[in-house]
Amino acid sequence: MSEPTKEELLARIAELEKQTSSRPKGSLEFRVGEKGGVSVYGLGRFPVTLYYEQWVRLLDKSDDLRSFLEENKSRLKLKNAG
């Protein structure tokens, strides 16, 4: 298998950029990475990546996390204050 040409690589980059920009702003996207972690895109500048067991532990504590956030809301920086 031969190496892709410069033109093929540029076309592929353009295609990937189009796919990335077509995602609605504020939407979340999930992907499985090469090492088997699950990444969430759309929360911030960088993806959040955890392994299966970590996601399950976090989800099991979702009620506790929500309570903690509400209890500490006055101390937290909120992007959409108002």
C-alpha cells in the first residue's frame, strides 16, 4: 500500500474539518479511543476521557454529584450566570 499523496491528505483534512464543524454547537459526541477509553467531546476545548469502569463509577454517583453541585453552586463559576 503506497503512501497518500499531498492532495489526498489535504482532501482528507478538509473532509474531517467539515465533519467537525457540522456538529451542532453544544452537542456532545462520544467516541472510543485506540486504547479503549471513552471520550466525550463538546464539554470544553479538550475531550474528557475515562475507561469503562471509571464511567460506571461516576454514573453510579450521579445523584451525589448533582447534590454536591447544588450545595456548592454559590462558590462555583457559572458560564451562563443569569
